[in-house]
Amino acid sequence: MTVRAEPSRSTHKVMCNPIVRAMNLKDGSVFVAALTTMGRKTGLLRTVQVRLVYSGGRFYASSSNVEGKHWCQNMIRNPSVEIKMGSERFLCIARRVTDEAIRTRILRLRDSAPRMERVVFEMAPK
């Protein structure tokens, strides 16, 4: 698994974060991880591989189409999710990002400049 990192502008507080230490992430890292959601209809756990951005102690995922993506609809219905990369697992609470500045920054970190209409979800560790 490859982790690409932008130059770090992190504060000491962020660098002491257990996620940074456990996963060796830097602010702005982009990586692929397993995202587990609870099925909104079945209640069963569903896992997909997604590209995530790590920024400011939180994880971010984006999608071009919420209506066509079950994992997005599942997070909206039940925001408790799990992120797994390698042997590390993090329980998180997901929410759709409504702040345009945050959404734009995350999409730029993700290299999605041509697709700036994408929806962004933030996953904050519990």
C-alpha cells in the first residue's frame, strides 16, 4: 500500500495524534483503506475500498454520486463507521462536509481538481 504525503504543515498536537503514529500518516496523506458501514436496509456490515485523505486528525472520502453509492447512503443513515488500513482499525463518526472551503481543500489534496463537484464525507475518530 502506497501512502503519498504532501509537505507537512502539522502542528505538534497533530503529530502526537495516535493515528499519525499508528499509521505513519502526515497531514495531507492520501491512501486506500477499507471502510465498513452498516447497511441501511439490512443492518449488515458492508466493506468497500476507498481512497481517503488524512487531514487535521480526521479522514475524508469523496464520491461523485451519493445516490448511486451504497456506502455513502449507509453513512448518512448510520454515521458509525470503521476504517481499516493494515492491522490498524479506527471507529469513526461520519458526516457530510458542508463547509465549501474544507470540501475544496480535501478535493485538491486528493488530486480531484477536475472533479470539484464531488461530495466529501468527514470521518472523525471516536
